[in-house]
Amino acid sequence: MRVGVLTGGGDCPGLNAVIRAIVRRGVRDHGFEFVGYRDGWKGPLDDLTMPLGIEQCRGILPRGGTILGSSRTNPLKVDGGVDRIRENLVRDGVDALVVIGGEDTLGVATHLADLGVAVVGVPKTIDNDLSGTDFTFGFDTAVNIATEAIDRLHTTAESHHRVLVVEVMGRHAGWIALHAGMAGGASAVLIPEQPFDIEAICAHVETRFQTQYAPIIVVSEGAVPVEGGAMTVHPGEVDAFGHVRLGGIGDRLAVEIERRTGKEARTVVLGHIQRGGTPTAFDRWLATRFGLQAVDAVAEGDFGTMMALQGTKIVRLPLIEGTGALKLVSPEEYAEAQVFFG
Amino acid sequence: MRVGVLTGGGDCPGLNAVIRAIVRRGVRDHGFEFVGYRDGWKGPLDDLTMPLGIEQCRGILPRGGTILGSSRTNPLKVDGGVDRIRENLVRDGVDALVVIGGEDTLGVATHLADLGVAVVGVPKTIDNDLSGTDFTFGFDTAVNIATEAIDRLHTTAESHHRVLVVEVMGRHAGWIALHAGMAGGASAVLIPEQPFDIEAICAHVETRFQTQYAPIIVVSEGAVPVEGGAMTVHPGEVDAFGHVRLGGIGDRLAVEIERRTGKEARTVVLGHIQRGGTPTAFDRWLATRFGLQAVDAVAEGDFGTMMALQGTKIVRLPLIEGTGALKLVSPEEYAEAQVFFG
Amino acid sequence: MRVGVLTGGGDCPGLNAVIRAIVRRGVRDHGFEFVGYRDGWKGPLDDLTMPLGIEQCRGILPRGGTILGSSRTNPLKVDGGVDRIRENLVRDGVDALVVIGGEDTLGVATHLADLGVAVVGVPKTIDNDLSGTDFTFGFDTAVNIATEAIDRLHTTAESHHRVLVVEVMGRHAGWIALHAGMAGGASAVLIPEQPFDIEAICAHVETRFQTQYAPIIVVSEGAVPVEGGAMTVHPGEVDAFGHVRLGGIGDRLAVEIERRTGKEARTVVLGHIQRGGTPTAFDRWLATRFGLQAVDAVAEGDFGTMMALQGTKIVRLPLIEGTGALKLVSPEEYAEAQVFFG
Amino acid sequence: MRVGVLTGGGDCPGLNAVIRAIVRRGVRDHGFEFVGYRDGWKGPLDDLTMPLGIEQCRGILPRGGTILGSSRTNPLKVDGGVDRIRENLVRDGVDALVVIGGEDTLGVATHLADLGVAVVGVPKTIDNDLSGTDFTFGFDTAVNIATEAIDRLHTTAESHHRVLVVEVMGRHAGWIALHAGMAGGASAVLIPEQPFDIEAICAHVETRFQTQYAPIIVVSEGAVPVEGGAMTVHPGEVDAFGHVRLGGIGDRLAVEIERRTGKEARTVVLGHIQRGGTPTAFDRWLATRFGLQAVDAVAEGDFGTMMALQGTKIVRLPLIEGTGALKLVSPEEYAEAQVFFG
């Protein structure tokens, strides 16, 4: 059997661990051959392949990124894109395809599965906002990087009596902010699921300073103020010191807090360092097990499925679940972080 | 309500996070007062107390160890020990006790609960070998430390054509070896649950060297050879270089491999660095949530329970489960690591 | 003898290590008593003191920030400020003052020394731009944090075929960029000392992509384009995707590269995480030795001096050197980094 | 010009950084070709070569180990060894040889230089015990790893009231123990240069416990007791718990302290994790600059030299200096660490 593998979407620590596990188990226990498709869906679309065997996978377990490359190319938006993919799979003698990616990448996989292509999916989202799985790989790494940053900022906040706002990833779901905020001992955590009240935050800031402990506020990039919760700072504005401020919520929040409380506030936007580099042990373990299970699904002909973690077991779900409703932070889960607020 | 808190047994990253969460939520949301008992069961036995409030818990979240101190004192083995504890609890006006500890420490808690003392337990084992919970805090930290060590040893093994044996914790269960071995890309993982065959290991070593990649073998401290699997190296023996070798399995294994294959082998025994220092984000998150849930159990009068993680939920189990059957690595789970063997 | 200690200016890993060494040696070997002044020069100005003895210094060696607090208060800009300080020193019975700080903080110390106050200085600049000393503490920590970030970004750059621009600290001197760029394997390093040519950078970007390796560009916050080197992107502008871009050079550079080359470019601004948190071993060692030497200078009555590292020796220089000409990256040193450019 | 490169002796973080810098600068600025010799002196002895160009050096900067492999093969101890090397160099068309290694490896280089072979040396010792250079690469990495381990052990020592003995590398010189001990806040540091008095150490242990702070003792593997300083524990003995104890000084010290003070003591032997894995920023910077300077020396025909760091400058010394007197910790330097003792 000849199996194609591709990785699509944004970077996520653990991609190489998935690829390595697929190849090791596929070659060793199922006698498979592999074709590496380069740069996400661009690979099968333009027939960009690379050799993929045990040799190519040596030493990649601890490495970030993906040896296959990635892209955001969406063949559904390319005229005749799906047909070209099917033709290329046939031309390359590929019997089955393992697709590692997020909502968009798996959406294409689902479409191909509906057309009868033998596809198995491995979900990938650093944001951990996928229903059906307890965790996705890459998330633990992102949370640890954010937590270490918060650890570092505590002493600066305290020694210099400043408010520190840390903006982390999470456009739709606040998982990274929630976990890193709890783990880092942030005094407030703001997430997309729960619009924030700027007045309550400023009151919190004032209270913290009265007790001599400077506040650290962790905010998801997708957090928003409550309806009508008048933020007076708008993207692109010039602050009191004559600096232009970026449109990001972290920067706006810091300026707003300065204006309202008179306390110095600084923002740190963690950005891409959250999604690159070596994965944590948890992410390597999870990614490896997703890979093993995915290639077993191929061997068993269990197509149209994707892998998920439930408790400590890897299970297979219908592929469509990878593209369905987001897993959001519930009010109960958010309430846990609030214990440390104020 | 007045609540006592104690920590017993060996060190485990996350203990302070549990204490902090108990106190923050207890003071803020339940109006509790707290009494800190020092050095495990020695505290209530000898009435060694310390103040425990929000002030004492400032800044302890990222710190290893326990501000309460710990010991292995077992009051069940002290004449009249249990009675002294009950008297001291009364004297200190303590209405309920939160006990954070492993099998032995929770065993005493179970005994006291049977006698009608209002006790809630938080399980603690770095070895992750407790039934009923998916993970225990401290384990993720230990696995990450072991994985980082393996990462470091890879290049030495390869550049110097040596066998490297890494001995990790795990007297009865191989969880740390299994996870760190998979995450670190060890070529072989030896655990207590599956006695090892020294001949198969030496064959593995020879094969690895033929492909130019030096082997890294991760071994739990509790791993043993198969019945009759003749290890020729015994504790305390002098090796070929005139060095006395320790009784640990890691050292014995390295010498045995040297004798049988003629390849240089070195051992690294990670020891206490696996259980000290700052916890990972996962362990801080899990420990914090155990603490929140434990103090809620006290508030609800749900005594005789202990906390557990199932999926992403914190649940309460009967305290007796903390002292029951060990959670061992199953043959299926071990088989996953074997994919990378050979 | 009664010795006052203060820390001024921005955060810098190692401040606590200096304080601890001063106190340990002062108490143990010279029989000194200490007065802690809070929040930089604000302390002696407003007579804000705190107890400072061996007890206060327990456990602070690995901690970032400063237990004394800091501020940018400049008494030379306060009417009668210097007189108030001298009165408060007398009132507190302080015989000598150890001042730990950067150019501004040591400038005040120099002024006081000229007026006859018994002052010893310890230089502190994360930017490493102080003449007379090989290195300053905090710098090694900042460089390591920046290097780890670059390590993480490599895989993202390669897997996603993007340009990554990393903005590090360094307003006047490019030391952090130079060291982190060399250590992290950046393809280009831009520093304040050498205005950059945007066309050369874009040519570099094109070349790198032809060889399939995405470029990583490290830029000091104080880097500027060559005279007339037309940057078409200005602070506060809206980019091609409708995002407002910050005034920082990192963001402007990324947008400019995108415009000129059509390649996606992303910026990471490391900001405050470079100056908080636990110091590296080198910085703890250097800070400790500065502290020991500073209190010995007090004991010997060698006032008006500041500490410096020359080779592996700690020497004393006239305090004025801490406020004199900056130590800049020389063309020869910069040329070393250029070997990896292109 | 055709230049051979080899790495000999034990592992040391930064070897790959040296190789990469040599090749990058040699190819780019001097138009050199390179021949990689495998496994130290075994390479030129048995004519084991590998291609060495910019391609082979991609991505190796942050990696531990050496892509060239290493060994302890000493051609001076092989009949006709030196002649075989000279013949192979001629056969391979090698005009000059860059040798990266420690005392033994550079000893062979010196011998070859005396015979007229065009050799340049780069010193390599994790122990930092080479005269003529302020620091050697690899040392900073080892010190940071040891310091992080000590950081982790502090909380265990305190929470469990135990003595912790940390054995670090350093057979003849105590630099790693000195730096890591100072940086980690050890309460005592024992080095080969200053035989220790077991009674003073036990008195120190008792004193520490009276103040409630458990002691951490850092000991070089080469530390010895004072003449007649009766250690009652000998290699290979059985301790009070029936465990055979290794011959290492760390283990012997722990048992001795237990016997004399009745306090529980534990040993951690860091071993090979000190010399593997990714180098710190400092070591990458130093190794890179050694490499640049070494290949410049070749280009300038400045043979028989080795590189050294003096202050922040890389200088060239006669090769013989790499094999001369060891650089030992002076009494004055040791005294600095003693300030924190007791």
C-alpha cells in the first residue's frame, strides 16, 4: 500500500512527531510505502512530492515545524482543484492519504472523503478549540511558553509597579489564556467567550496596587469589550507619549488602563514564538500516538475518520467533527480562573 | 469554618499550587480560616502548626517543594498516634482537614475518615500510578525533565558511538519511562510491568550500531530482567575498568551491555532533579484545580473523598481509591513504545 | 558601619543577586548593618526604607526583579532633591551608599560623590553598552531569551516560507542583536551603529528564498535605515491587510519587505520578557561578584568607584565611567555577524 | 586551498558551531574547500572522510555533539600512526588541518605541527581548565545545566529537611563546581584544588539545620578530603540501608554525612547531561568566533596556533599552550564562594 501524507495550515509543535510515528509504524508493522506531499494541499494540487521514509524521519521528533512544509492553499477555491488532486493521487499511485491540519485543511479532506478518496485526518490546532478531543498537540507547548513569559514578567511588574498585559493566541477560544493565566498566576484572564468590562478591570488594577502587588493581565487576541463597554482607545491612535499603538487588543487595553488609572501599563505580544520550536513532552507523546493510530486506521481501512484524545485513549471520530462546532471555554471553567481575580 | 492542611510523602512539583488554590478559594468564596500543619502527619501528631492565609501563599505558585514541609511520619505506627491527632485537631479548633499526599499519607487519611474525622484528600504521586485519575500533578514535570535529559544525550550517543542508559523514577509503574522514552525518542524503554530480556536488548544494541545510530535506553528504576534472564552483573561488583558499580538497574544494565557487546555504555541516573523545582504549566493547572475542588468538597461537606482528573473534568472519588490497586502500564500502551524499538 | 543600598532604572536579571552578595559579605565579613532604600532614588528622597539583612535575602538569588523596588525618579530634577537625600542619609545614620543602576542612576551617584557623599556604584544595563566593563549582568539572560525565541522561529520560517523579523532591545547599541543573531543563526542582523540599506535586505530575502531557506532578521529597536534609504512604511500606517502597524522598526521592516518582495513577513517584538525572570548562571555569577567587590570597596573606603569586569577579574573604575561614552559595536565585530548574511 | 577539519575527545556543546563557522567563512570569504575527517584522529589515521560544505552545516548551530563524530584514538600510540596521517593528508590533497579538541587531541596537533604539518587548533574543554583563555565553549552550558539542577534541588532540600550533594564534572579543576555553586546558591562548594575537611562540612550541615535551611553541597568529581581527613566510607561499601554505594565522591560524601550527623543525605550525579545538547548563547557565540578566527589563521598561514578568548577579543596563542599547565581555581577565587558557606 502506498500512503500520501501532508501537513496544512499554521505552524504547530508536534507535526514532525506525527509524521515520524506514521512512517515508523507504517513501514515497520504494515509494510507501507509513503509519499510526502509538500506545502499542504499545494502538494497534491501541483504534484509536489518528496521522498518520505524512515531515513527522512531521523532526528525530527524534537524539531518544530514540518519537514513536509505547509501552506494555506485551499483547493476548493481553485478551479478544478479537487479533480487535479484526485488525478495526481492516481498518478502517484497513492492508495490513501493522511491529512494533518486544522479546520480548513480537514474541511478539504472531508470533501475528498465524500468523493470516495481514502482519507484519514489528524487534527491540528494550537488553540485547542476542537470538539471531540480533550486536547490537541501544540497547545501544551504554547501554554508553557506563555506561562514562562508570565513568570518572567511577574518580577518586572512588582519591582516597577507596572501593569503588564500579555496578549496570547486564541481568536475564537480562550484556552491558551485560561491555562497560561492560571498556571502563570495572572491576576486577570480575558477571553473571547466572555466580553470584558473595562471598568471592572480598572477597579481590579487599583485594588491590586493598594496591596502592593502589580497586576498581570492575560488576554486572548480575540477578546472584546462588552457591548457598549466604551474603550476610548482605537486602533492606530497615538498615545499620551506620542507613540502610535497597534490595533491589537493587548495594546489597546494597556493604553486604556493607563488613561483611566494613571498607572503605567506595558504590553507583551507573544505572537509566533508560541507556535514554533521544540514540542513539550506531552505534545510529543500526543502527536506520536495520533500518528500511530492514524496509520492503523489506514491499515484497517477505517477511512473518513480523524484521531482524538479522550482521557488517555486515542479514539477515532468521523472526520466531519474536525470541522464542526468549536470547543469553547464554558462559564464554569472560566469561573475557576476568576478565583484569583481581584 | 477552620480547615487544616498538610502535605506528606516525597517531593512533587505542584504541592504549593494546591495549597494556594485551597487557601484562595477557601478565604475568598467560603470564608474559611486555615491552619497549616507542618511536615506531613508529624504536624497534627506533634501539633506543629504555622499560619496559613493568602499572605503566606503569595508567589508560591511557580515554586517547587511545599511551604508546609513534608515527612514520611506514619501516625498509624506510633502508639496512640491517631488519638493524639484527633486531640490536636480539636485543640486547634480544626473542623476539617485537607490531606495532600500519596498512598501512605492518604492511607492515614482513610483511617481517620473511618473514625469520623472530616477529611478530604488530594492525591500526589510523581509516578502517575494512581487508579481513578488520568494524571497526577508532578508527573508532567518529571517527564519533561527526563525528556530534556534524553534530548541532550542523543547527540553524545551519536557523536561518540556509545550506548546511553537513562534511569528514571518508577518503582512499580513505568509511566515516566514510557512517556519520556516516547517523547525523547529512546530506542528502547524498559518498565517494571514487563521484565526485560537482556539478550534482546543486546541484539538491539548491535543492530543500532550497524545503522550508525547509537541507542538510548530508558529504564525505570523498578525494571527487572525476565525470570532466569541471566544478568551477570550484580550490585556492588567491580567493572572492567576497576570501578565499583552501584546496585541500581541502570548501572548494572550498562555494564552488562558492555560485557556482552563490547560497546561502551554510560548511565545517567536522573534521581531527585525529576521531583524538584518549578512545575510545568500542566501540573500547575491540574494542581490548582485539585485544590479548588478539594476546598469545595469541604464546603459541601463531601468528606471521605479525593480528587481525580477524568478527561478534562475534576471529579471526586472515595478516598479509598487513592490507596487501592496501582495503575500500571498495559501491554497495549507498552506496545506503542515498541514501535520505535529495533 | 551602616550602609544604604538602592536599585534604580529598568528591570535587569541579577539585581537581587547583587543585593544578596552585598549583604552576605557585608554582614559576615565586615560587620555592616544595612538600610534598604525603596524604589530607586525615590527611597532616599522621600526616606522610604525597608529592613535589609540576611533574612530578607534568603531565596532571592534566582529571582528576577529587585526586592528593593525601582523607579526612574531623578532627584537632580527635583527642587532641593539632592539636599533632601543628604539630610535623609544623615537621619538614617547611613555612612555609605551602594547604588546599583544605569547611566541615569549612576549620574546622580556621581553628583553625590562630588558633594562628598560616600558612594560606590554597581553598573546595570541590559544593553551591555557600558565602556570599561567586558559585560554587564542581565545581558547574558536577555541574549539567551532572544536566542531561544530565534530557535523557535526558525522552524516556522522554514515550514511556512516566511520572513521573520525579531525586534530585540538596544536603543543605542546593537549588542543584544549581535550576540543573539550570531547565536541564533539569524541570516541578517541590523544594529543602531550601522544604518541598514533596505534594498540590500530585500535582495538578501530574495536570495534566501531561492535556496529554500527562509530568512530570519534580527533588528535592534534602535536600528535605522541609511540616510535617504527610503522606507515607504511609516509609523501608524495601514498595511495591505488593513492592519494598523506600530511605529516600531520591526513592524515597519516587515511591512516594507512584504511590499518590496511580495513575501509574507511577520514580526515578533520580544519586549519585556528580555528583562524579567531568573538570571542565567553567568549573570548570577557576575552580579554576585560585583556585589562582593562593591561592599569590599565600601569597607576599604574606596568611594566614587564602580565595579567592572575585565577578563575574569572584577576591577574598580572611577564612577564617572558609568555615565560616559557608550560602548558600541565596532565595524570589525559587526563584520563577524555578516559572514552568515547572504 | 583544501582544509581538513576534525573534532576529538569528549562531547562539548559548541563543536558544531565551530565547524559551521569555519566552513561558512572559509567557503564564502577565502574560497576554501573542506574535507571532514570522521571520529577524531581515527579519521586521518584510517582515511575516514565525509563531505563538508555549507550544505552539511545547515541547521547544526543549535545542535549538541559533532557532525564529524569523535573518538579518543591517539595516533601517537599507534605504530607508524603519525606517518599514516601525513600520507593520508597528502592523498586527500589537504593543505591545512583545523583540529578541535582538548589536551590530548591538541597534543597530537602540536606534534604534527613540529613535523611541519600546517595545523591550527581550537581548544575544547568543558572543564574550562585551559590556561591562556578566559573561557572555553561548552563550559557555560555545563554550568547552566548544573545551576538549573541546583535550583530544582533547593525546594526538595528545604521541604524534606535533607542534605543534597550534587556531583558535577571537574577532575582536576573546580570551575564548574565554583560557578554553578555560586550561581545556584549552594551552601558549600568542594573542588579538587582545595582538599575538604569532612568535619567542617558536617559542622556546616548541623548549623544549617539549626536555621531551618537545608544545605546543598556542590562537589567536583575530583574533590578529595584533606590528608588524613578520615572518610569512613569507602568505594563499594554497603550503607546503613543495605545499598551498595558507588565509588564516586558524591555518594561517599552523602553517606559520610549521614553517618556523622544522622541527617538524611541524597546524591545527584549530573554526569553526561552536562556535556550534551544545545549550547547556551554564550557558547554558540564563543564557538562561532573561535571558528571564524581559526579559518582566518589558516588563510593567513598562521599555523601552529590555537584560539583563545581574552576579555572580548579572540587572540591566537602558540598551540603548545593548549597542552601546558592547567588553569586552576585560585585561593582568592575560591574564597568568593566561601562567603556563602556557613
